[in-house]
Amino acid sequence: MAILRLVLGDQLSDDLSALDGLNATADTVLMAEVRDEATYVRHHKQKIALVFAAMRNHGERLTARGVRVRYVRIDDAENTGSITGELTRALNEGAYEAVVMTECGEWRLAEHLAAFAKAARLPVEIRQDRRFICSHDRFRRWAAGKSQLRMEFFYREMRRATGLLMNGDQPEGGRWNYDAENRKKLARGVTPPERLRVAPNAQARAALADVERLFPDHFGSLAGFGWPTTADEAETTLAHFLAEVLPSFGDWQDAMAENQPWMWHGLISTSINLGLLDPLDVCRRAETVYRAGKAPLNAVEGFIRQILGWREFVRGVYWLKTPEYRARNFLDADRELPWFYWSGKTDMACVADVVKTTRDNAYAHHIQRLMVTGNLALLLGVHPDAVDDWYLCVYADAYEWVEMPNTRGMALFADGGIVGSKPYAASGAYIDRMSDYCGACCYDVKSKSGDAACPFNRLYWGFLERNRHRLRDNPRLAMPYRTLDGFGDARRKALADEAEACRTLLGATPIA
């Protein structure tokens, strides 16, 4: 019985469920680079090149194992441009008795594949993606009956389920969370470590050339490409991080510094999301470093929480709440995304640096994403659709299942509190505390108003006033609202007017 087995671009794992029971002499694995997946948003050039290169290397890996691979390249003359089109073309050109695939990661593609399965003339089996630590069913059971979904409590359940950093039924060290110890500003004289970047292999070099030729108008530069595109390269990157970088990750994970894009972060999210690394194995290996006394608990717990906690949690929220989640706009944000999010041409030193590293590397770490570009979009009142599209376009590790809950939920509070308990709105004081951006900035982070004042300061109180009727009763905002109420009506109106003027000045104009 010949089976056509689909492997998508982010399913590059040897133990993919779609390959269970593979008969190498009869079955065919279909892998296809298609324009639909490269252009449903205008992905960063490095993201497209990364996926194509990793797919090509994985296709070669399967072929070397004796597997028959039907590989469709982006520039193949007969390429239909879509996954379902390539499935249909393969079925028309070969004799198969069934199609087997692993569930995909995004609702958009899942709908297309479900429609294909319904219309197909032969059986189509869609299997669970067991590469995630928490299944859809398990997350639904955990979420059932809860009025609020909080990552912290989900994370504790996952710690118990996996045994990671557990001492019997208690958390290692007596606490579940060491986040309070992981908020240090980069100290004077402390330099981020040299990071291991991967020289593009032959398939990566070919993919880079193809992307430059076929997608020349997409955002971003290809010059600094250094992402792993094979399992071996991903393993080398992980090993370097665990040995050389993880010990200090906890202390400096929230710190930012100009012209320092990597800091102490793992640079493995692209590899995990492609399937080149297994997330549970990554967590267990980090725990082994701690057990061996080579990294402190606050560093290892903080790192594991990013994967076992946040990554699994946002995936669960995405599949639990989508498609309705896509339409949420709790704060009725209605502004355009300013052009400097693409060009980087702004006098705000923090924003300029984050957009530059995003353009050059298809990367920025989580605090840069949340508290610089995300915080600014929140304060400006940018429509969540525009912010979703931007984050999905510009980052190499962005897939809708992980991007949307982080953006629409965590950064913008557009979900009304499903992911986060409050909006992560902050003035320039937070950025000043956690970075060196403000020292050289032309804006004054100490000034609260006026043309010379930091725009984050000019926008902050106006954001609270504008959303008073939605946020006033949030207990985590009680203190800033008491402060705002104490200003008196005249000053509150002046702050709201200044914030409105600043929104217009920065290009966050009302959507037509």
C-alpha cells in the first residue's frame, strides 16, 4: 500500500508522526516550497531562506536514509504555489492509496488541509503533533471551567507532569518562579558573550540566492544570515548556549543594550519551531546543567519557563480560542502602524535599534519585542491586525500559533486579559532602567511632557486616560489610576491632548 506522506516546512523532525510506519520502498514523502506560504504575509527574507534551506537539508537527510522524497522547489516550473495544490498534483501523478500528514501549526493552513481531506478521493489521515509537550486535549482539560488562563499555573502543572526541576512534589529550591531575580540591567563593564553563528551551508547559500532573486521586495537583509538549517547545526548551537551562555542567562535575560542583539538569549527558537530540536529534550538538558552545578537555578528555571511555560501555553491558547481570537480588539485600537516600524527612521534610540536588529537579523529578544515595539504599539493604539502582521512578517521564529497570543494578548491586551492580567504599558522609565538606550537618545527620558520629552512618557498617561472605562477596575492598575486621578481634571485633559498630538506626530493616524 503506497502512502503519500506530507512533511511541512516546520515539521523537520525525524520522529514526526506523519512518518510513523513509513515503508521506504513504497511510500513517498512530499515536501514543497510554495509561494502561498512565503507570501500570505511578506515574511522577512531570512525567514523564507531559513525554511527553504532547512527543508532542502531535511529532504537530503531523508533521501540518504533511503526514503523516496518528492521535493518541489520554489522555482520548479510546475509548482502550483500551494500545499493543497502540490498534494493534488502528486496524487494525479502517482498511485497512492492514502495520504498521511501531521496536524499543521496554523489555523489558516489547517482549514485548507481540512477542505482538501474532505474533497479527496482517498483516505486522508491527520495525526497529532506529538513534538509539543502539551497536547490540545490536555490543554483543553486544564483550561476547562477557568475564568482566567494564567501561564504561571499552567507552568506549574507542566513541571509536575514532566518532573522538570522538581524535588518530589515540590519545586526545586522551594519556589516555582525566580523571575524576580532575572531583571538586572546590564551592569557597567559586563559584556555579552561572543555568540556562535552558523556559516551558511550549500543548501542555505542556494536558498539565500533564491530568496534574493524571487522575493527582492520583502523586508529585511540576508547579509547576516547565521541560523542553523540542519539538526547537527542546531545541536551545535544548543550545546554552545548550554555550556557558555546559560549560566548568566537568568541575570541578564531582560536587559537590553544598543548594538547587542543577542545578549544571553538562546538563539534556538528557530530550530525548535522548525523541528530541528525537541523542546522537552532541550529543557531536560538545561536541567542537567543545573544538576551538575554548572548553572544557577534562577538561570535554568527562567530558561525552562520560556519553553515549558510560555511556548506551550500560547500554543494552547491559540488553538483553544482561534478563530475568534483573531478578531479580538478589547481596547478598540484604531491607528495605523507607523512607517518607522519598517524603515527604522526614528529619533527614538530604542526603537531604531530594535528595528535595525530586526531588519538585519530577523530577530529581537523578548523584552525588545514586548517592552519596546510592543509597548509603543500599545500606547499608540495601533490596530491589532497591523501589529500581528508586522510581528509575523519580521521574525524568523514567528508562526501564527506563537506570534498571535504573544502579540494580541501579551503586548496589546487586545484579548482583554486571556494571556496577561494587565496591559504591559510602561513609560520611558522602564526602558531607561533596563537598557543603555536613553543615554544617547535625543529625547529626554526624565521629561514627562513637551516636544523634547521621551514619546513613551508623553503617551503613557494619555493611554490610561483614553482607556479609563476599560481598565480602571483592573486591580493591577490601581496605583497608576490613583496617581492619574490625583492630577485633577485639567491636567488629565492636558495629558490626553498631548498624547493625542504625539500619536499623530509619530504617524499613528486613524485607519481610513
